Amino acid sequence: QVQLVESGGGLVQAGGSLRLSCVASGIAFKIRTMAWHRQAPGKEREMVASITSTDNTRYVDSVKGRFTISRDNAKDTVYLQMDSLKPEDTAVYYCVNRVYWGQGTQVTVSS
């Protein structure tokens, strides 16, 4: 079955960095578009970043220039490097492939 397992969340001060990882299994990873979504308390989920099989990337405006999505097809892993973090980045971050979602990892940015 499909599994998406995130890791790397935590508590960080504003201006700090975190790198999220998502290991996928049960999918043809190298041909799939992968994405990171997030949900902050009291807010709807939003797509943060996506990366296609040919490494084309997209970002929500609020993270452009601060977040970088990448993938390692040899490891079936997608990453989200988050720099210059802000308190408004606090959310549960989910790894997503089509209809499949990971369990989420909490990112908390303190001011």
C-alpha cells in the first residue's frame, strides 16, 4: 500500500531553518509529482510547494524565496528546505501525492 512518511518538524525560532523529509513507498515515485501542503490552526489547508518528475517547481507566494522543494529519486524522498521561518509558517505539514497524504509533521515557529 501507499505510505508517505514525513519527518523533520519541530520547534524553531523565527528566522531559523528546518528541513522536512518525506519517504514514499508503494508508488512509482520518480514519475510522480510530489507536493507539500500545510494546515495552520483555524485555517484551511494550502499547497505550499510542488515538484514534478522533471523537477519543475511551484510555490505559494508566501514562501517564495524562503522555501525550496527538492527530490531524490534514488531514495524515493522529497524534501522541503525552509529558511527564514516566520511565526505564520506554524502548521502541520503534509506530504502529498495525488490522493495520498502522509500523517503530517508539526512545525512551530516562535517569535
